[in-house]
Amino acid sequence: MLSTLYPWFIIALGSYLLGSIPFGYIAGRLCGIDIRTKGSGNIGATNALRVLGKKWGYTVFTLDFLKGLAPVILADQWGTYAGVFPATAPGALAGLCVLLGHSFPVWLGFRGGKGIASSAGVMVALFPAAFFICLGVWILVFTTTRYVSVASIASSIALPLAVLFLYLNHRADWLALTVSVAMCLLAVWRHRSNIGRLRAGTEPRFEKKSGGAVQ
């Protein structure tokens, strides 16, 4: 029994620890800044872009994206090799644990980012077609409103709807739908402070300025 559960434990713990790596915080420290005290106080890519500039902002986004993508791919490969049914179950576990690690990193007192970049990596690995739908929603809402938070919330809500439409007739349909709903709920909950500012009319829009970009 323990030998059967051991690989699942390794996938869950390893994915959580990888997700816990706070690339935004590390980038800030490399620049001599505690990013948690600047901008929105978030350690994610958007605040890194706002506080540290394009180079670091794009770097943080890429690293957060990859830490969502890589463990899911590796776990899926193990699932296929081990004959797990459905084979996507290990990847689903890895994806959720990565997002929990990013949102609640053990290294920073369980206060992490909102997980949008890492969620994008998880989506590409688990349901790529749904990712492109969500990306389209994000771009449309962002260009219309200039609110990163609104675009992120809208694309998160679009995820389970896209999965329901695209994957309902596939063998792993309910697993994909369950994971997508969990990702949606986590993302929306992590944006609750943004929702409060939107209701109060104090949420800043993302605007470009010379020498950088701020939200």
C-alpha cells in the first residue's frame, strides 16, 4: 500500500515545493527590493513588472509559467509509464499542488502570488485547447478594461466553461472539469482583494509609462 502511494506523495510534495519557489520575491531581492513592500505587495509577475520593470517582470512570468508546466508534464509521463487510469491523474495532482505552492509558499509564511502565470503553464500541459480560449478571453478583457485583475478573473471563470465544452466527451472529462473548477475557485479567491478594490473604484489600471510599465 505504502509503495503504491509513495509516487503520488512525491508528486504532490515535489510539485508543491517547486510551486513555492517565489521567483518574484527572488527577483526583487536581486534588485535590492522586497517586492512585498512595493506596488500591490504581490510576488507575482504583474507586480514584478510594475516594480522591477519589463526585464524582470517577463523573467518572473516565464519562470512562474514553467514551474506550472514542467511538473505536470513529468507527472503525466509517469502516469502513462505506470499505467495509471486516467493517465492524466498524476498531472492533475501536480498542477493543483504547484498552484497551492505558489499561492501559499512555505518559504514566505504561506503568503504568495495569485498564480495566473503558473496556472497558464498548468493549462498548457493539461488542456491546451482550453488555454487558448482563456488566453483569448484574457486579451479581450484586458484590452477593453486595462485591468489585469479583471482579465485574470474573467479568464479563470472561462476555464471550466471551456473545459466543459471541449472535453466533456473524453475519457478524463470529469477529472479535467474538476481540476478546472478548482483552479477557477482558487484564482478568484486569490483575487478577492482586487475584487474589493474594483467595487470601491480604487483598483489601478495597467498603463504604460516611459521607462517601464505600471499598473
